[in-house]
Amino acid sequence: MQSVLIQLSALSGLLMFLQMAWTQAPLEQALLQGAGTGLAVYLVAIVGLTLVRHILTYTPEPEAEAPKEKVEIDGASSSPSASPDRSDKASDAAGQRAPARSARETAVAS
């Protein structure tokens, strides 16, 4: 890839030199403009290539996640190997919440 960038920058510098020479510019100015253009193209291409390589090779470290709890809905577990103690607790909690909701609804209705 390095050789392609050198050839690309040399070609652009040569084309700039020839364009400046054909427009009857002084020889020193044409040489300086061609060399400057070639160097600028080379630097921009190298910096761009380095950035692209850095972006493509960068892999962030995986974040440490806390273990997630399994959520049970209406006493039914999402996994077949759930402990019976958890399902009993969930159904008891659901049973306790139901009267509280109906009491609220009757208070709002009256």
C-alpha cells in the first residue's frame, strides 16, 4: 500500500509540475508547486490510511455486566428449572396485590 501511495503522490506532483510548466510559469515555481502538491497528497493519504486502519482494528473491551434476574409473571417462570420457592413467593405476592388494587378501585369509585 505504501508503494501505491508514493506512486499516487508522485503522479499528482508530476501532473501539477507539467500543468504549471505549460502555463508558462517560472521553472522554480513549477518545481516547488509540483513537489508541494506531491508531498501534500502523500501526507493526506498516509494520515487517512492510518486513521482507517486504526478504526478498523479498534475493538472495545466488553463491559462487565451484572447478572440479570429472571422475571416471573403471574407465578409462571420463564425457565423450566425455576425453583418452586420462587414461584410460590410470586403467587403469594400477586395474591396480596390483588385485594389492594380492588380496595383502591372501590375508594375511587365511591
